[in-house]
Amino acid sequence: MIVIAAFALIPALILSGAFVYTLNKTLIEDSELQAELQAKAVGDLVVSVFDRLMEDLVDVAADHNVAQSARSGAFSGYATDLLQRRIIRSREGIGAVIFDRNLTVAEAEPVELLLNDYSIFDNQIAGFLRRNSVIKEPAPIELVYEDSEELNLEQEPGAPKDQLAFITPLHLPTLIEAPASTLTGALLVIVDRKALVENIRKDLGSAALLSIKLGGKDIFSSSKQRKDFSTFTFTEQLNTGLEISVEVGVPLEIVQNRVNETIRHLILMLCSSLLALLFLSIAVAKRLLTPFRQLSRLVARISLGEYSQSSMDVKFKEPAQLLALVNRLTSRVIEDQAELESKVMERTELLRSTNDELSDTLDQLTQLQSHLVESETNAQLGQLVAGVAHEINTPLGISLTATTTLIDDLKKIRAIFDSNKLKRSDLEKHFALSDEALTLLEYNLNRGAELVRTFKEVSVDQSSGQRREFLLKSYLEEVVASLKAETKRHNIEFRISGDDKLSIDSYPGAYSHIFSNFILNSLKHGFTEAARSYLIAISFVLDGDLLHIEYTDNGTGMSDDVLDKMFKPFFTTGRNAGCTGLGMHIVYNMVTQRLGGTIRASHNVGRGACFHLIVPLVAPEHKN
Amino acid sequence: MKFNQFLCALSCLLLFITAAKAATLELWFEKYEAKPVFDDLAIKFQQETGINLKSQHMPTGDLKAAIIQGVSEDKGPDIVFAPSDFIGNHALLKLSEVDQVELTKGIKPEAMASVTEKGSVYGVPLLFGNHLLLYYNKRFVESPATTWQELLSQRKDIEGKGTNLISWKPMEMYWLIPFLTAFDGRPVDGDKVTLNTPEFKKGLAFYREQVDAGLINMRCSYECVYDHFLQGQYAYTINGDWAYRAMKASLGDDFGVAVLPSVEGRDMTPMTSSIALMFPGNSLGGEANKQINMFVQFMLRPENLIHLHEMSGMMPSQSETYDELEQKYSADPNMQAFFQQMKHTIPMPPTPQMSAAWIGMAKGVSVYMRKKASLDDSGKLMQVHAERELARQLRAE
């Protein structure tokens, strides 16, 4: 049940894994994007802080009353009020000082800045005023340092290099009495870098301000390790022309944590859900399986042959339906069983009677078979006899005709002789006829004798000789040598290959007859060109208890039709050449009966003849 | 022939423009109390002379800067009615010298002194005094304090009545002067600025002690010394003579005036000056000379000076009218205190030094009162910046 529930959860687990993976990927991308956006927001914040400061600085400097305040204290209230409203208020750590053209401080806001010594700026302010003696658009703003030393905002507050200052000229463009000399002084805004950065940091959130470059100068550089952050650098041009470069870092751990936390929550949630689902599945499975267990027990009982109806209370519709079906099935089984028993009895009775009939039929068939075998034997014998009769009939007929002719001629010559009218020419005719008739007799009687001998050989038992153990290869070589008288008329090469020491327990006479027949057939039917060199190859190999023997020649070979009919009795292509058509039939009988093997004829690779014999190493025993 | 005709037409046009311009005089003034007077007198002046008087009030702190700016852009007024210490900036203001004797005839010598710098007269005083007085509300004060110690001793009693002891404008330098003079401090001495003197610093230290003692709210503005006093939020206030009439009218029988109390046996001596007609942008030497002369003479008429006096409370600068009014108020204890205080004032010199001193003082007092600098540093600071301002003024000349 737990396994089922667990298996049921596999798709959910796979889906959850895929979901977590995809979400993780998306969250990382999203987190990196968020980090960039966060950094961009910080960059924009810093830029806007400086932009607003620069803009306010320019606006204040453009105010005529501020410009006048560098010339007359009558404008002090105006100027300081404007400085307070536009620059000082809402900004921490910032002050503004108005210098007159003689580089003396005229006004300051907050007023305590008047207590400071600004002589350190003298050279820079003097140079700045020289460069900006005439009004320019946009109003120039320069960053001035207390000296040329590198700034470091990370040092303790209040340190001497803890301030930076921006300067812009003060002009009175509409003065009618001195249009060529409108410069009244300069406005210096002093920014406490620590306060400025701290003020910016309030709005940074988790991001870190790493460095600020203004006008190509480092005005802030954090000592924080860059490797701990995803860093982003934003470079923009302030509205007043100064270029600002802000390096912002978003802690890597925050980028990762943001993802990890979400994934952790998600995994926790998924695990909780899956666990709950698992328990729920187990509970549901348990509840669902209860009726099936009941059904299982019921089916087990049924399988043991207890077909009694179940009246158990099963929950759920489907199992109840199943139970009803099982009950119906058991009812049906009981009915069917009864019906089956009845049918079995009927069928048994029927089978018994059928069996009796079959036994009778079998007996009849056996008798019929014997009859048929006998008929077939007789038919074969008849056929054989017809063949033998046919074959022998011709020489006998010719012999009889020759004898009759000779007898008639003899009677005729005797009559002439008796009448003493015998002439030399009559005698010579008689001699000629007698000579011819006797020649015919001799030939046809020899032919008949040959046929008879052959018929005798068809009976294998009579022609295969005794059984003994012999070396196959040596024996085959002897067979080939014994045919030397027939083979010497052809240019033939014999190749006999096989294990020299292979000894077989068989009938050497059968082997001699088979291979002599093959060789003589090759000479008679295959080797038709006298001038050509021929090859006869015999090879054998042992495969377990079976001997594979192959006979091939490179003669003219045989047609497919010949191959099909080759082993049938009296089939010959050389009837006119005195062939009986029994040679290969005898071979077939010897291989299959005497040697207990098989023979197959085929085309050789070079379209010669090929015979493949498979015979047992030990020939079967035969009754004499 | 055609060129002559063109010149003729151009001359006519210029004459017309000049006439049109001359037919209107623009007057900027600082004393808000004078507004209804100028509104009334403008009608009267127009009826008599056909000259329109366009008057514009400006707050004290803005007026001088506005005039300098206006003059620099040729948009300044023809006439300014302002404290005579403006003359200290006569170079920037381009004030016309008043060399017509008939315009200053009969004016009190002290008033004339307030508009004379290095022998040159730069204005026509209409009102004289402009000094600080100790006003009190009789509802809270039965007998005004004559010494600062006495004043402080009344604090508990007065605060027990649900009000505060005293108000003044702590960051206004004009109000600081009596505290300085009580210790013999003087902002200027001839052509020298004398802010970083022991006397001056002593007075300044005393001044801050009062603030530290919680006697005065540092954020007090003119509302404290006028509106809040009239509302009964303060038993005493130190304010100028220009508020006399309005406060008297508001408080009625509760209105009381006293001489500023002495400090450690020394008088608190306020400054005195005049409120004068001045002519920025050298307007008196310009095309409106005649109209300006007519207006000055119109304003110097006794009835018009009395009108100004009645509206503000400040005394006219003309000797004859002044004497008549002094006689008239001989039975008025408040006005007696008024005149008594007048006798215990120091004239405010209309010099660049004084103007520069005001600038330096404002800076030094600010840092000192806000405890951003020590007394010595504050003294140095105000001296340095006053001298720098003076140098700028002198360069402007």
C-alpha cells in the first residue's frame, strides 16, 4: 500500500523537481535582474542627489541677490535665506560660502562656516574666477579639493580631507553700469562626504555604494571587498556637464539568499504537501484497498472451489459492483460446472463410442495399409518387372528375330543343299547372313546378360559385400586406381582430401560402387571434350558421428531437370549409349539403405556435378 | 528737410515721454505704519500738483537690497522713505546729495546729522527718533522696572499671572545695541568699526546670558514684540517708537512706556536716527528733480508731518513741529518716558562703517548666540567681516 502511494507520488515528485529547477533558474535570473535594477536605482539615486545639488547650486548662483551679496552685505539676508532654502535645507553636512572677487568670504550658510579658513582654496578659486570672468552657459561647476591629495571618505568623520567642494561663479548679467565686469564672486558649496554618503546610504537598502567618481576624480571609494558583491557601474553626465560614475554593489549573498530562501520555502512547502499527500494517499489507498482485500479473499476461496455466495458489506460503488459480478460469476460457475459435468458425461459417452469406432477404423486402416503396402510393393515390383521386361525384351526380341532368320535361312540352304542346287553364292549369302545374325545374337545376348547382372546389383544386399573397418582415404584412392583403365583415356586430375587416419566401420563395397559410379558417370556424361583437362575432387570431413563427403567434377554438369530425376530408376540421358538408368538409383539405395545416410546432387561452383553425402561413421546393421 | 522734421518729431516724443514719467513719482518705504499716510497724502499731493505718487511698502530687510538691485537695473524708485542708516550705502544706492537748503530748512540738527556723511547731505529727515522703548502692559505690571535686576525680579510674579516677562527681537542687531551700550560697547568709533572690543563682547556675553536664562526666546520675531505683546503674552516688550501709536491704541489704559532699564547701574542706550526721504539712482539730479522737490516740500509741511506722527508715533524732524508736540505731550507720562528715552540715545551714524558694522554684527552675534563660536572668536569674526564689508563699500565709492 505504501509502495502504491509512493509510486503515486512519483509524478508529483518529478513535477515538483522540474518546477523547483525551473523556478530556481528563473529566480536566479530574476534575482540578478533585481540586483541590477536595485543597483541602477542606487546609481540613479546618487546621480539625482548630485544632479539636484548641482542644479540648486547653479540656480542659486544665478540669483541676482546672491550675486549682489558678494558685493554688499545689504543682500546678506536674501542670499543666506536662499542658500538655506535651496541648498542647505533637507541636506545634511553641507554648507555654502560666497566669496567676493577678492577671494574674501562675504557670506556663509550656516553662518559658522565663516569661522573656517578657506585660504587653502585661494589658488583654485582664483584660477576658477580667471577662467570664468565672463558669464557662460551652462554655468560652470568645478570640483575643488582642499589640496591635491586623494580623498578617502572611509576615514573618521571630521578628518581634514573629509570635505569636497563645488564652485561656480557669481555673475550679474544685467548690471547696466558695468556690463563688461559682471563677475561678483563665487559660490562654494562644501559637502561633507561622510554625511553625503551616509545620507545616500540611508536609501540604499541592501545595496552598497562602492565608489563615486565625479569629473574623473575619485570622491569616494569604499574599502569593501568587491568580490563579495555583484558590482554595477553607471556613468552619466550631470545636467551641469560634470561626468559622474557610480559603482554600486549588491551583496552576492543577498542575490543568492533571495533565491535560496524562496526555493527553501518552496521545497519545504512541496515536501509538506507531498508528505501530506503521501499520508493521504496511504489512508485513501488503505480505505480503497479494503474492499479489494475482501474481494481478494473471496476470489481465493473461489479458487479453492468454495463457490458460496458472499454477503459481506463492501464500501464504494466499484468494488461493490465487482463483488456483485464475482457473486454472479460464482453463480454462473456453479451453473456452468453442473452443465459441464453433464456435458462431460455426454461427451465421455460419445467419446467412448467414437473411440470404439476409431479403433474399428484403425483396424480397418491397418488392414488397408497392409493392403496398400502390398499393392505398392506389387506395383513397384510390377514396375520393376515391366522395366526389366522392357529392357530385356529388346535384346531378346532381336536375338529371337536373328535366330528365326538364321533358322529360316538355314532351312532354306539345307533345302537347296538337299536339292543339290546349292551354289557357292547361296552358301556365301548364308554365311554372311549367319555371321550377321550370330553377331546380333552375341551382342544382344551379352546385353541381356549385362542387364540381368545389373538387375541383380539393384538388390543392395547382394552387391555391397561385407562390412568391416577401413581407412576411408586409402580406400577411395584404391577405387580411383582400379578405374585407371577407364580414366586413362582422359586427362583427369584426382584430388582426394580428408583425414588420412580416418577409419570407418562400414561397407567398403558400397563405397567402391558409389564412387566408381560417380567417376564413370563423370567420364560418360560430363567429360565430353577429349582435349580438355578435368578435375575430380573427393573430400570428407567428420562432424561428430556424421561423415560429410563431397564429390565434384568440373565437367558439363547437369540440368535442373536431370538433377530432379537423377535417382529415379531407369532414368538416363544415355539410353542410346546403352545406359540402363539404374546406376544412380542403385547409388541412392546404397547410400540411404546400406550406409544409412543421405545423398544430394547439385551443381558444382563451376557448373560441374556435385554430390554431397552425409553418412554415419558407423553404418547401420543390416540383416543378411 | 526731412531730417529736421524727424528730429522735431523725436524731440516731441521725448518731451512727451519725459512729461509722462515726471508726472508719476515712485516712492518705496519701509515703515508699514506710514502706508495709510502715504495713501492719504498721495491723493492730496496729486490734487495739488497733478503728480501721481505711487507708493510701495517693503519689509525692512528687503528694502535696501531691492533699491540697490533696482538702481543697478535702472528700475529703482525716485524716492525712498527709510532709516537714515541707508546712507551708509549711499554709493551702492547712488543717493543724490541734497544741496538745496530750502529742503532741509528747520529740521532738527540731530536729524540732519543722521543724514549727513562726511559733510554731504543724502536725505531729508521727516521723522526723528526711531529709538527703542520699554513698553509694558499695565495689566501685568504695576510699576515698570528701572533696572534689569528689577525686571528679572518681576519675572516670577508676572509668569504667575500666566504671561511671559519680556520680548524683543533677539537676532535683530538694532535690539542688541542697548545691551552693548550698557557696557560701553559701540559698533563704530568714527571711521573705525569697533566690534571686537572688550566692552562690546561684555555686552554680547550679557545678551546671551539672558537667552541662556530662558528670558527670551531666540526664535522671537517681530510678532513677539508687537502682536504677542498686544495679545497679553508678554508683560514687557522692547520695541521702537514707530509702534507707539498702534500699541497705545490697542492697549488703551493698559499701555505703558518706560525708559529702558539700566544694567548694573549703566543705562541701556538705544540708537536714534531719522526716517528720511532719500533719492536713489541720483534721482534728484534727474528729470524728476522738480517733482521730487515739490513732494519733499509737500511732506515737510507741519500738517503732513503731524499726520505721519499721528499714524506712527514717531516725532517729526522739523524743530518747530517737534517742539510743539513735545509741549503738547508734556502731561502724558508715556510720552514723557518717550522723550526721556530720546534724550538717552546715541545717534546712529549714516556711514559705511555703520552699515558694515551691522553686517559684521549679524554674523558674529549669530554664531555666538547659537554657541558655534566662543566670544573671542565671535568678536574677531564680526570685526573681520565688518571690515571686509566696509572695504567693499569703500570700493563701491
